[in-house]
Amino acid sequence: MFELPPLDQLALGALVVGVLFCVRLLLAVRRLRGESEGRGGFSLGDLRRIRTAHSYGASLEPNRRYALRQFVTACVLLAIALLLFVWLLLAGSVGPLVAGPETTP
């Protein structure tokens, strides 16, 4: 039968893959900005710009949608990683309080 890995490994995996999608997003936006404006780089305003349809022109619309998919995937994976890390933190700190004092036989 299929077994899930421990939650800490799932959280770390989601964090690593989310960061990799962030890198892909930065590269996609850099390419979009270079093709549309002729200058490279990245600004935070570009994150708003990729969410608007045809903001880079009709010819670059497939590249804008690709960058938007990278953005959404990175946000979802980073949110999952954050939730898992918070769950593990709360389970490790609040769990022993709820269970009560340990008794030794």
C-alpha cells in the first residue's frame, strides 16, 4: 500500500518546490519585460501587471499566462508549506499541554 511521508518532509518539499516556482516566475517576468520594453530586471509592479490581461500586448499573452500560472502555483505551494509548518509547530508545542503530564509506570 502507498504510504505518505512524514509531515515535516511534505512541508519541506512544498517549500522547496514553491521556491523553485518563484524562481521560474522571476525568469518569466524578466523575459516578458525584456521582450516588451527592451529592458531586463524585475519590479514588484510586474506581479500586478501579469494578472491583467493583455498588459504586455497581444503577442506576449501566452507568456503572460505562463508567468501567471507560475505565480499561482508558487503561492499555493508556499501556502501549503506554511500551513504544514504551523501545524507541526502547534502540534509540538500545544499537543503536550493538551495531553497532560506524562506518568511513568
